[in-house]
Amino acid sequence: MPEIHSTAILDGEIDLADDVSIGPYCVLRGRVKIGPGTRLVGHVQLEGPITLGARNRLYPFSALGFAPQHLDWDPDRPGAGLVIGDENQIRESVTISRAASDDAPTRVGDRNYWMANSHAGHDCVVGDACVIANGVLLAGSVSLGDGVVIGGNTAIHQHCRVGRGALLSGTMGLNKDLAPFFTLTGGNIAGSINVLGMRRSGMPRDQIDDVKWVYKTLYRRGHSLGRAREELETRADRPIVAEYLAFVNGSKRGLCPARGEAVRGTGSD
């Protein structure tokens, strides 16, 4: 049977796996489903609809699944809720809002580390194995790929996309898209690539070389974005290059510039 502290409040359609642990002064309301091995240390608040997978650990004063911070959203409307995967560490005072729609939930993958006071707004999609440091702010509808690392007190504007393996320095701001494996070294500046992160992940040398070539093509050869895209298409048979092409073609906010020089326009040279 689940271990539930006598001071905890469970109110609603609560579905707990047999070995879930609910600590003191936790509050669970609405439709809440929690998978095996998950532990709520204490003073945690969950508002359904919310689903938590297996072996998550939630620390005091984390508040998950509450209404989106959206002026036009009725806070009593459940919407599509929040879905969190397995083996996430969610530290003190983390807040993650549920979706501001009835179509798809705010979604968090597996093995992410959310440090204290970080926040993800409504309709965010976070991949696997991300590290989100203290005070990081993800506005609504932000998308993070797998393995993203974000330094403390960095803020990301709504609808921005961050590609997998990207590294964002602390105390930065981002209101454009940051491509996979690139490093945010200043406000909206993709000043380098995350070579150390790629090596640590076991990425083959030829793929690391492809990332370096893509970076140079986008930022170091003086091409317009259209011309850079044409260059990428010459190597579209290589998986990494194809990934960049898909990211560039799907960008709505535009790519970060590098060292203060924006990728120019959308046409060809």
C-alpha cells in the first residue's frame, strides 16, 4: 500500500502505485496519477489533471499542475493537464503549469533535474536528461530537446525552441531559437558549440565534425540564411546535417545570431 502521511490531503480521483510515498503536508487535488517508486518528500502540491511516472522525487514547496499563468484562461478549467515521465528530480519551490488548451498537456520527459525555484509555463515540452538550474524561467510553449543544460537565472521567451545538447550560460536571455549543440554565450548570442557535451555523450567524431561544419556554414562564411540552407542541403544525407535542416526550416522565431552578427535575411546571396 502507498505510504501516506497523516497530515497529507488527498481530494479527488487519486491513483497511486503501491509503493508511492506521500510526505507530510502534501496536497493532491483533482485527477492525479502517480507511478511506482515516486516520493513526495513533504509540502508538495499537485493539481490535476496530472500524471507522474515512476521513481520521481519531489521536494518541499514544489507546485505542479496549477492553472496556466494566462490572462484568458479560466483557472477552474482543467484543460489537458501536465504529464511528467520517470526519474525526474524536482527540487524546492519548482513550479510547472498545466496546459492552456484541451488538446495536449504540458509535457516533461525522463531523468530531468529541476533545481530550486525554476519554472516552466503552460504548454512547454521538455525532453529527457535536461539540467535546469536554479531560477531558470521557461515561458509558455517553450520546447527543449534532450540533454539541454541551462545555467542559473536564464530566461527563455515563449515559443522558443532549444535543440538537443545545447548549453545555455547563466543569467542570459533568449528570445530566438537555439540550434542543437550550440552554446548561448550572451543574450541571444550563439557564440560557440558544446564540444565538451558532445564528447561526454559519446557522439562519434564524424558527427562532431558535422556540427562544426554546420556552425561555420551558418555563422562564419557570411552567407544569408537562404544561402546557408542551400549549403546544408548539399550534405542532407548526413543525419546531423538533416537534423539542422529540419530545425532551421521549422524556426518561427528565427535563429540566434553569433557574436553579434545575425544570419541575414531569408533569400540567397
